[in-house]
Amino acid sequence: MTKGNKEIDPVNAAFLILTPLIGVGGTLWYAWNFGVTGLEVAIFVAMYLFTGMSITGGYHRFYSHRTYECGKPLQLFYLAFGAAAVQNSVLNWASDHRYHHRFVDTDEDPYNILKGAFYAHMGWIFYKDTRDPRARFQNSPDLLRDRWVMFQHRRYLPLLVLFGFALPAAVGALEGRALGGLLWGGFLRVVVVHHMTWFINSLAHLWGSRPYSLQDTARDNWWLGPFTFGEGYHNFHHKFQADYRNGLRWWQFDMTKWWLNTLYALGLVTKLRRVPEAAILKARLQVEMQGVARRLAAANASERMWAKVQARLDIGRRRLEAAMVSYHGAKLEYRRQKDQWSADMRRQWAEKLACYEADFEDARRRWRSTLKAMHRIPQPAAQGLLSFTVILDVLKYRLF
């Protein structure tokens, strides 16, 4: 069976078609005829959490991007329940994901959104991978050297059956409901976790904002976060894939970040990697400058006028970046040295830190105010000269 130059994988196709029928239809039939017990719900929740976190925290943020370090017990947990998620071995998964980042939105992207939402969501899995394995895994030498990763790769199917289906069935058998455990913790859970992961490949490349980069289709979606263990802030992730966080702010829903922070506090993970705040701010400012450029282009601004506006915006941008570097540098120094200082020295530094923070907040307030002013530029070309004269005055007032 072929479609174009691609050959349908009958095993993958059968699994993708049958699991929703068994998982949803079979579980509804079983619940209708035999009811639902608390243990079955608990099996579903536990397996959902174990396998979902093994994909996002393990396959994704640990093995694909190496955003932190952890010991063998946690790695073995990820490998066991990652196999139970039925999303291929971590070697296959991470290699594909690294190609996705390197070649995003091109034909070399395994789940290229430009081939359509369904293709990016799950359609690509229907086809056989005809690449030479020796060439395919050349982007993952670290994984090829990991004996436990290779053990999981070679024993993927037995591990999948054992942890993905036999385990929930065995727990269900404790109250004489092995089939219920299998349906709830096996098939239904697999379907839910599958689509949880696939939503990032599809919806997170279609809908949402792009505050950190306009170079690809990846988007931030706050509403995807709760359904995907915090993977919804995809624009940030594509720009800063080495950061262990997806949700940058404390209020952004990122269950995987909270999981890793908890394990870090317990000493089970180390070296949580963070992108410097200066780099994050610089990326945001660049996107905002590009937004201003599009606004001016829509208003038919001349190159000379845009050059004047850009020059003044650059001054405000540099001031904001410098204020942030000074503030965060002083804050880091204070945290490192405060335990060695006298009470008087700590008080002086606290006052200095407050001044740096005030400068940073003032620069940020002026920048945001300027952006709001830029969005008030009238678009008709006939009003262009007046509007830009006014906006230059606004820029001068707000940025200096």
C-alpha cells in the first residue's frame, strides 16, 4: 500500500485505528455493563501521569534536549513508562524530535505542519520510515552510547506490553477486574496520551502567539498547557530549546517544570539549564521591533521615516537591555555574597539592588508605553506624515 512515494505501515495504521475504537468504545461498553470502580480510575490517572511525564520530562526535556541531568533510577523510570506510552523507543522519538527542531517547517521535518494539520498531528505515523538507520541516528550519538537507551530500543515491544498493558491489567486483577484495568489504564490512557503529545505537533504550530521568534510556525498557547503537561508554550521552546522550562513565568501552567523543580529540591535532578534573562528579553524586543516595522510598512512609511523611528527605538531597547543586565547581575551578586557580608553591607546592597530594579522597571514601562503608542499610528497613507511627526514626539518623550 502506498500513497505518493510513501508506503503505509500496516502495523502503525492498524494500531492508530484500533486503539481509539478499543480505548473509547471498549471502555464505554465495559463501564455501561460492569460499572466503574475507584481502582480503575486510579489506574487510569496513575498511568496517565507516569507515561505522560515520561514523554515530556523524559523523552523530551531530558533525552531530546538534555536540559538537566539525573541519575539512573529516574532514567529507568522514563524508559519503562516511556515505552508504555507507545510512542516508539526514545532513540527514535528523540532523533525525530531533533530533526524537527533543526528542519522545522521543511520537508526534512518529520511532522511538518506545512503538510497539513492532520499530517503533523498523526498522519506522518501512518507511513514507514525508509531512512537508513545509520544515517537517521547520526544526530543522536549520545543516545547510541547509552546502554540503557539501546536496551529499551532493542526490547521496546516487550517493555511496551509489560508496562503499558500487563501492568494495569494486573493491578485491575487485584479486585477481579483485569479487563477494566486493561481498558482504563491501557487502551484509553494510550489514546489520551497520544493526542496530548500530538496536539503540540499540530495545534501548537497553528494557533497562538509568537512573542519570542517569528522564524517558524511554533506558537505559545496557554490553553494547551494543562492538557500537555506544560508543553503549550511552544514558541518559547523552539527559540530556547536548551531551557528546561516551557512556561517561563511562575503562573504559566507547566507541570513538567514543576515536576523537575520538585525533583531538584529533593536532589534527584541537577543542573537545570536556564537561558539567561538577557537573551530572553533580547528575543522579545526583536520580535516587538519587527511588529513595529510591519506597522510602519502598512502605513506606507518611507525608509527615511522608518530609519528615524528605528534609531529612537534602538535607544530605548538598548537602555532596557542594559538596565536588565545591571539589575540581574546585581541580584546574582547579592545572592552569592550576602551570607558573607555584614548586616550593614547587606543593607547597602539591598538599597543598591532596589535602585537597579527601579531603573529596570522604568525602562520596561517606557518601552511598553512606546509600543502602545506605535499601535495607534493611523494606517491610511494620507495621514502618514502627520502621524509619524506625532509619533516621533511620543518616542522622544517616552524613551528618554
